[in-house]
Amino acid sequence: MEQIDVAVIGGGVVGLASALAIASRGRSVCILEREARPGLGTSTHNSQVIHAGIYYPKDSLKARHCVDGARMLYEFCAQHTIPHRRIGKLIVAHDEHEVQALEALMARAIDNGVKGMEIVEQAFIREREPHLKVRVALFSPNTGMLNAEALVQTLARLCKEKDAFLLPGIDLSFDKIQYKNFSVVVLNLDAPSVLLGFQLGGIVGTQFLKNYRVGIDLERSVLRLKKT
């Protein structure tokens, strides 16, 4: 049985990016994916939009992470030649009431740190969308699109280069039991059960797991905990 430091459950964009970040810090990582290959779920079944961070409430984590994440995602795509386009977006207004809503939306975006937002007139709108007939629009220059499949494949390749390995076809079923103040999740893998401890709220129960190491049996494709 090979010993690993971290098991990441789910080989979508978030799981792969997390595994890459952990492996880049010198930790051994295994990614457990339910499907036959990474990214077959939500990561590739979406609009493929890079959002600028316009709509989230000021000072929220969503606002901060969306703005910072968009910048980092553009940089990542450029660095690794992932197809993407910073095409911008028009949010339109047909009457005075909607114009006021656009102005409030622009103020929120600016509060969130979104750059380049502006109210644009009909000449600007016609140049970009000739068939669009509206009063004014809010232009978001940093909204874009990317090739989600290429993003997933790039992350998977980088994980492999960092020796983070993937176990596909691992369908985890969960049963919860209580252990002191922890909710303990039992992973049923048609093998001796594995206990992973979670504090209420979903944070890993480090006090429960500190004496254990995660082990991967490569031949049987099972996950185990071994007491150190």
C-alpha cells in the first residue's frame, strides 16, 4: 500500500486545481473521481463564462474571489495556451427605471474592484451589436469565455507532472455516524471501510485524524486510513 498525504474527492476543476496547489507544495496527492475521466460533470457542462464579479454583494467572499479569480484565470489561460477570449458583455436598459438599475449595478461592480465598467451609448452598442435596440447599456470589458474541456485537461496534465495521480471510476457512497463532536463519514468502497472525520460545518476534523495517514492501494483501487 502506497502512503499519500492528501486525498482529493472529485476530479473537476476545483478538485484538480486543489490537487495541483497541494502537490506543488510537496505533498503527495491522489484524486478520486467518480467518472471515467476528469471533468465530466459541472466543470464542462456550463456556459464557460469567465465572470467579472459584477453582481455579488460588496465585501463578500464571492465578490472578492470572483474578481481575483477572473484575473488569475485569464493569466492561467494565457500561460498554458488554453483557448479563451476577453469578449466583454453588454447589460442593457430599455427605460429610465432600468437605467437607474444599471447605475446601481455599476456602483456595486466598482465597489467590488471590477475594472473598466462604463455606461455606453447607442453608437457604442450598435458597433458591437448592430441589431440591438436599447436605450443604454453597461459594458463589462473583463467578462469572457474559455474552453472548459481544455482547462480540465490542462489541470489534469499539470497534476500528473506533479505526481498527483488520479483514480477514476471511484463511486463513493457516504454513511454518517457520530464520533464525539465530529460527524464521521464512512466511505463504502466494497473494501474495509474508511473513516474520514468532519467537524460540523464540513471542516476536516484534524483532532480526530491527526494520528492517521491516508493510504491508497493501487492494485485494488481502494482508499484506507492507517494509524501512525
